[in-house]
Amino acid sequence: MVDLELFTQYIEEWVLENLNGDSADGMQSFRSPFTTDELCKLDLALEGVPFQQLIRMPFFTDVSDEVIEDQYLATEDFLHAIIIGLWRTFWHKSGPLPLCVSCPSHIGSRFSSVEKAISRGRLREMRGLALISKTATDSKFKWDHMVEFALFKSEVFLDNDSRLSASTICEALFYGFHVLVSRSLSKIISINSDSVFLLVLDSKCGAVMKFSGDLGKLDLLNSSDPYLSVAEWIKTYAEICVTPVEPIWNRLGNPNWGDIGTLQVLLATFYSIAQWNGPPRKSVASLISDHSLRLQKRRTECCIIETENALVPYHGTTDHQTGEIVELDQNELFSHNRASRLKLKCGDILALDDPQQGQKSFQIHESLVGGNYYLYSAVCLDHPSELLTLYVGAHPSRLEPSLEDMSLWYQVQRQTKVLNILRNQGILSKYLPEIVASGRILHSGPCKKESPGGRCDHPWCGTPVLVTSPIGEPLSPMVANEGSFSADEATRLCRDCLAALRSAAMANVQHGDICPENIIRVVERQGVRNQAIYVPISWGRAVLEDRDSPAINLQFSSSHALQHGKLCPSSDAESIIYILYFICGGTMSLQDSIESALQWRERSWAKRSIQQHIGQVSALLKAFADYVASLCGTPYPVDYDIWLKRLNKAVEVSADKGKMIEEVPITLRLEDAAESSGASGP
């Protein structure tokens, strides 16, 4: 299938109908693959990243050979700058790049650089540029090495409309289909190889397309016309997402790195690199947390200081002449009646007085929650190879006037109590956080406290600290960055969380605050493979006895907790169902009151919409949701043992399949695809 014009004839009318909203429901079918929130997060994460296109994009209306050459060279440099910026920011700061930019001349052709195509006089034959994986054993790249394809056109949008033309979409789909087919026929196994991002660029602007589909459903046996078969597969089984066309280059030929058009290209390339090279070492969420630090530095540079109630301009005193160096006593910096909240930065050393282990020292790695200054990643100086979670509580003198500081009391002092209860009763599990150290900060300078449990007038004296293991990424940024979970990952998450709840239930402890922010993914190394486990954290709102009250979360708390302010035996399991619904792509509208939250739950359970949506991902998880629905609000406990047995079996089967894929080289022919059971290619 190498005739682009014939391919276009089969699907152009269908593409045009979807563009014009003439589909069955009257809605435009080609939605954008990215949300505005995703683009905003990437924009914040990339603050200060030095993207630099060295070859300017020429701004001419004619299409002479010289101009086309300059445009291709500028586009090649633009994509190369993106690869360098993203890889150095999120994956590795040094070392060789695993990707390069190259050009194919036609379907099935070999690749060459733009300069080589110019020297051979073949630039007019080129259809675009491709991001190629350099993991191949030989130096000759092929179509199954393609990570992302950029179609370069002289004009990409319709007149008076900021969107791609139908013919341009058809051409992009033509090349995208060949990328998917080449991957499925290759021995290269990539992560989720049934989707590809396609860039459509001209010398001024561009758009992004995402093309995905299960080639196992492509039927080539019942038709003698492959173009017809592929067209029917695209119309029936493929998913096509298209962004609006947005400006990328200004009139000087420089990319607008912070504008929507360029951010769309950056995000598509970010996902493409992650598809081939695995998750980044630094997540988007972790880089966003640095934004608050940069903002604080900017405020300091602009001579703005923070008081208790407002930000006010700083006016220097007149006691000293301008430029005079004055030595300040440390106690003068904290002469306020009210203690200052401790704010740590990367590299700071924090000394902790643990009643059981003595003095322990930790070095701060980064702030995990931007702006709150209470949650950090850190390493113990005695064992610097393991990252830990470090919570900094509120000074005891601050607890009464601030609800925020009370929440810190739950995170540090109360969570320390709960985790100690679990440890003292011999309940140890890799699915539960474990205390590494807990105690009070040892501040610099003399301490004038009168007793071991007392405190002096130093503003940090007596500040509680809790250090736990393991550390991981919360579900919220994972879903925002990576999208919905697969059936295997959702099953694993359910299994891991139920294992944690079962262990805690042995000590009559219920979590009481199950939500995406309080479940982390931890990557473990098992042999040559990385294995992810999910750990419920933040046990400070745990319910130990009847008088304890759980946290109230309008989206994820159980119905019983919302209605009565107490937990029933199945409340945590009910919250797990809402988590599964969330990670499987379920729509959870923001609730503005307990009444509206209860009404949403009542409608959803009555219509079984939660179970039905989860059932699209996994029949086993749907059965578990039905089981929990039968227990909601009743005094009957969850039978963790039987469900853990079923979930363990499903997880083990999934793991065995993963091992088979790694051990056995698979070659999939398109003739076999129609006879397969619908499984996607490797």
C-alpha cells in the first residue's frame, strides 16, 4: 500500500465529515490529545530550560529550492533542540542522546540527513522528518525505528480556519499507518507500540496528531482491496486526535518556546520519548514544584518580603549607610513572638534527635509539594544511596491559630503514632510506609530547653520531623502525565492497596484518607526488570477508635464518611473503587458540597455506571466493585483474603506474559493479525 492518492480517496470524505461535525452525534470527532492543564503543567516544568534553535526558520512566501532547503534545515535543528532539551531535563543530564533526526524519501525508503538529501538533489522527494531511535544494532535506520514523524508542508491549514485540511490529515494518517505496521512487523519491542504522534509543520505554524489502533483487528482476508480494508479499520477501530493549528515560529524565525503551538510539539515528543525509553527520571510534577522556589527567589530579587498576612514592599532601615556590611545576630532573625515555618532547600543538612536511635542527619534532595514546605525527598547521611520521604511538622506554638498547621500535625505527629502502632504489633509489609526516623530538629547554636521534652525560645526548637520509606510518585501527576492505567496496572494497584489495608486491619487500623495524592508508585528493581508497587501513604487521619474522625474528600471519601463523619468497615475499600474509576479514565466532576457528592454517589451506584466503566478495563475489578457496593454502609467487613487471592492470580498471570514477551522474539505478520484474538502487536 504505497499510493497516497488512492489511500486519500478512500478516507478523505470520512475525515471531512468528522472535521465538519457531520458524524452521527453531530460533534467533531477529532478532539485534541492534550488538555490545557497538561500544557500549562509542561510550561511550568520547562521554566528556565535552555531550548535553542540555531538555524532560523526563513520567512518567505515563495517556494524556491533554496528556501525549501533552509526550511528543512531549520526544522531539523528545531526537532534536534527539542530532543536535547527534553532528554537533558527529564532523563539524563549527560551522556549520548538515544534519538536523532533523519529524513525518509518515500514509504520503505532508507533515511538520510537533510544535508545529504540536499547534496544529492533529492530534497523535493522528502515528505518530512522523523525522530529515530538509535537503539538499533546497525547504523542504517528503518521505519520500525521511528519514534515520531513530522510531516512538513508548505501550507497546513484551511483558509479562515485554524485547523488541518482533510487532505493533510489523510497524508499524515498514511505515514502514521506505515509506522504502526512497521513496528508490528519488527522484532523491536517498545512500550505501547500501537500509537504514534505525528507532527504537521510548515514554516510558520503546526499541529499535532495522535494516531492509535489495534492492528490485530485489521481484516485483510475478507477483501481483495487492502486500501478498503485499511480504510474500514481506521473508521471503525482507530482513534485519531488532532490539535488546532497554532503558530510556532515568529517573523525572525525563532520558535515561541512558551506558546501553545510549540508546547504541543514538546508534549507530543515528551510522550514519544517516554514510549520508547521508559518514564523519565524527573517527572513533570517534580519540576513544577521548583516553580514556587523560583517565584520566591524572584520576590526576593524584587525586594518583596513575606509577612504573616500579606506581601509588602521591603524598605531598608536608615540606621546604616548604603553598602555598609552589618553583622546580624542569628537570634535577631527570629525575634518574632510567633515561630517561623522552616523552609529547606536542596543540599540543606537537617539534624534530627530520635529518642530511640539518637542523632540522625539527613540531606534535602528536593521539595515534593511546591509551596507548602513540609514534604521533601532526602537521604540519610549514614546510607546516602536510598531516597526517603521527610515530613517537617509545625512548631508547637503554631498549632492553635492555623488549620494548615493542624494538618501538618496529622501528617507528622499523628502519622508517627499510627506507624509506630503498626510496627509495635509486628505488622510489616512492603505495601505500607515504614518509619526510618522520627523526633525533633536539632537547631544550630545553644539550646536552653530545661528538659529533654521541652523547648527553648529558638523558633525551630521542638519542630517535629518524620522520615519514612519508600518514596514514589503520587497517582494524580501520573494520571495527568501518562493517562489512564492499563488493566494490568489497575489490577496491580488494587491488589497492592488491599494488601496494605488488610495488614492495617490486623491492628484494627483504617486509613481514612484514601485519595490519589495518598497513593504512590514505587519502582523496585527485580533482576533485569523494573517492578512497580503501589503504597498507600499519609496515615495521619487513620481511624484507631470510634471517636476518631476520617478526612473528608468530596471525590474519594466513602458515602458513610460523608454522611456520618465516621467510617464503616468497607469505607476504605469503597474509596479504592473511586480510585480505580479515576485511574481508568472515569469522569469525576468537582463537587462543591457534601450533598452534591452524596447525590453523585447515589446516582452512580444506582445506574451501576462505576462498575460498567471499570468493567471496560477488567472484569475482575468490576466484580470487586460489585462486591464492595453490596457492603457500603453495612457493618460487614471486607473479605480481603479471598479478593487478594483472586487479584494475586491475575497479577501473576500478567507478569508471566511479560516475561514471555521479553524472552521470546515475536514476529507478527499481517496475515496472522486477522486470525488473532485482538491482541495488539508488540
